Amino acid sequence: MKEAIQSAKAAAYKDVEIVIVDDGSTDEATRACLQELESDGIRVIYQENKGPAAARNTGVIHSKGEYLLFLDSDNMIKPEYPSLALKVLEEHPEVGVVYANPVFFGAANEAERFTVEPFNLDRLLIGNHVDMCSVVRRQAWDDVGGFDDQRTLLPGCEDWEFWIRVARKGWRFHLLHQELFYYRVRENSITTTVFGDTQKQIINYVTSKHHDIIFARYKYYARLYRKIQQKPFLFFLKFIYSKYILRKDYLPD
């Protein structure tokens, strides 16, 4: 925890407000650490254990900033991360989320490692590719009402469902192609032990909340497939023209 706080204090962007949420911790060492941080002037909010989504919502409610960076207690950020993210957010008002590549450290658990990709809504509907350690415009958080705190229905996947709602509100995502935060790899973390019935439950819950857009994208790709089958060479030419001349994705009607 102290390493996470120190990394936030070391940020090149100095106007940083640090809010810690203790989500019902019973560990004596953790409680002692929190008291020490409080004595150093850092704000700590105590609540009964409600899960990570509720803890993040509490942190936002008790903060004042226009931009939010969600930092788990066992991770760290590089000093330049907030400044680089805020530059994007201030220059591009349509961007609601800025994220970056991680530096993995800790246990040699390959299952815990993930690949960060440029944002794509269709890809996001299949699975998450944006880490929680992102800088979020507060207005984007407000627009979707914060994180879904149904902890029994979304264990370890609160951020995935949150990103879907942010994207559906029309906010853009921006990937900084740099390693700007440290992600601690742990054995037997919740993200690697979710399987079987729990995994099905998560997928069913997310699908029930976003069935309309999932079905709409399915219809779009079904129509696209038929167009390709009917006139494959014409589709190929339009794709090449858009991709390499106009330098944008080809999205047929």
C-alpha cells in the first residue's frame, strides 16, 4: 500500500488528491498502515466490506477532482502517467478514458498477465482489454452512475462492465502506447480463479444488461458478411481505399 501511495505522491502532476478507501479490512498491519498514512495528512474513508466496485464508488464520492485514477493498493504508477493522461483529456473533450501498458512484476503467473490493445467496442463486448489503472474523466463516471456494485454477480469483472457502459454513452478511449504503471502479478488472484458456473454467471449478467447492443453488433456483422459474400472484390477495394488512402476504418452501411 505504501508503495502505491508513494508513487501517487511522486507524480509529475502535483495537484493530486489522494483518497484511500478501507473496505472493511480486519488485518492489523493494514489498519496500522492506514493510521500512519492518516497521520501524514492523507484522507482515509472507512466502510464495511462491500467489494471493490463499492469501494471505488465511495472514493469518487469523497473526492473533488475532475479526473480520476483508480489505483489498487498493490500496484504503482510512473510519475509521468497523470500528466500524459491529462494532456489527452484536456485537448480532446470527447475522450473519457485514458489507459496505458503495464509493467508486470511479482509472481511468475502467466495467467495473470494480459495484453492491452487499442480500444474496440466489439472486442470489449467479448472480453476486457482495458485495465482498471486508467485515468477517467469524472463526467464519464457520472454519466453511467459509477461502478455496478453487485459483487456477487461481477466478481473481478466490475471494470469490464463499467467500460462497456462508458463506451455506450459515446465516450472515446485513448491508449497511451507506453508502460506507465506497475501491475503486481499474484498467484490465485480473483481474476484467474473465476471459472465454471461463476464465469457463466458473469457472462449472463453482462449480456442481460447489454443484450441490445450485442444483438445490434451481431446483426451488423451478419449483414457485413453477406455483403462480402456477394461482392468480395468490391469490398476489398473499398477496404484498401479507406484504410490506406483515407486512413480510417471502412464501415459499410
